[in-house]
Amino acid sequence: MDINTKKLKKNAFRVTKVRGKTASRIRVPGGHLDAGYLSLIQEIAEKFGNGTVHITNRQGFEIPGIDYENMPQVNAMLQPIIEGLNINQADPGKGYPASGTRNISACIGNRVCPFACYDTTAFAQRIEKAVFPNDLHFKIALTGCPNDCAKVRMHDFGIIGMTLPVLEKDRCVTCSACVKACRRKSVEALTAVSFRPSRNEEKCIGCGECILNCPTSAWTRSGKKYYRLTLFGRSGKRNPRLGEDFIKWADEESIIKIILNTYDYVEHYIDRTAPGGKEHIGYIVDRTGFEEYKKWALKDVTLPEIAKVYTPLYWSNGISFTGR
């Protein structure tokens, strides 16, 4: 067959090493789906693939061994999954309209984990609705707490759950359980002052260990949700590095707006002559300087009063993106 590989990849199929065979990639925003879809994935794999399914490191599914001529049938069978996961689609029945922005991955979140500070799946799905489809190569990951089980610092945008601990002094029995937990399990942001816990606001990372370890529930979570946003971690051949903190105590609306602003920034500055027409965001920031990126990222963003913006940013490879 005469295959347009650019169109094939945009449709979320992969060019494989087996001649005449492709692989279908299935998006699962937040890594969570109804178990009923697994039987449909099995059916596609057995009917059109080689009978196997690969669980990707981004929490999606990949079905290998599909003949090129069977792609339309596979797209038709994928439609219930696409609709069921509420994924934006321009042409129903024709599969995914883009593959650039990778599947948004997440830890299991507070639906299950007692350490998680928020519903990671729900926020991942909200981001998915805001950013997909898009052909730009973005990687976004969410983790429920500073334990970072999802390794979000290896992504362009890492979203770490935080909670603002609130102390009800009348319930405190000065047992220092929270102070001990913070010292042993976290960053030692609590100290005992006249036997009562005192919180260092600058040092606190919002992990919630004080809340989890208080025997009288004197510490509680704030009503508002907060997050730490990290930027531009990456692997790859050139200068792999961990993402660095950009904003501490951010809110959901600000994070989504910053991500959307970054799409505008990349569209404006990307080098379209780069291999495959792709250029990682971090390399674009290398060229423009971090202050230029920050100007685009924070456009029309209203952060919470307690938010802290880190600038300039320094990555572990020793390069300071302060501008040139």
C-alpha cells in the first residue's frame, strides 16, 4: 500500500519495524477507565492485531500487528472508547485527530491513596479537554502529593498536589505527633513553640503528613486545592534533566491557562526545520531565554495570593535560562 506516514501518525498509529504493520495507540487521560473497555481492546487486538496489547509508560494502550488496510475498521471499533472517555474528536468514527500532545498520565490520586491531596484523574481529564487535540509534542503528568509516584519531574509540565494545613488550636493536645511526622517523613517545616506546633510557611511543601498523623484531627486540609507546577523535565539524547519548580501554591485555573499559553509560545517560536518538525519546549526556552517564556506563560493568569513564582529557573545541567 501507498501509505502517508505523516497522516498515519497524526491519527495515533505508529510506523513499526514490521513491513505493512502498524500499531494503534489508545489515549486514557489520567490512566483510569471503565473495566468494560478492556474487552473491546482485547477484541481489537485479537481481530485486527497480533493478539497482544502493550501498556505504555504513559498509561495508554498500544495494539501492535495491525495491517495498514485495517486502520479504518480499528478506528470504528475505537469510537466507544473515545466517546466513553470524553475525548475531543473532530470526525467521529475516524479515530484520534492528533497524537502530538501525549497521553496525560497520573498517579491513582485521592480516590484510593490516603496520601494524595486531590483527584488526579479528574484534573487530568479536565486538562485533556482543554488541550487535545494538538500536534505539538507536550508531556503532562500529575501526582497526588510530593511523594511524586508518577515521576512528574520528567515531564514538560509536572503537577504535584499540595494541601494547605489548617490548625484548630482548641483540638491540639500538644502531643507533637505532627512535629515528629514532619521531621521524619517530610521537610521539618513544623517545630514546637510553647509545646504547640508552629508551621514554617516558606519551608512547608503541603504534603499533609501533619494532617495524617494528628490523633485528634487538629490539623485539617484547606477547602481550596493547591499545586506545585514544575517545568521542562525531559529524557532523550541531549541534556536529560529533571523539571524545576515554577510555581508553588498554584490553582487549577492558572495551571491550565499557563499550559495553553505555552502552546501559543511554542507556535510562535518553534523551529519547523527541526528533525520531524518537532522541537522540545526546553530547547526553545534555551533560545529565547526563560524571561521571554515567563512573559508568555503568565499572560492573563491570576494566581492565588499565596502563590510563589520561582524566577529565574536553573536546571541541573548547569544552564540558567535568564535570557540572552
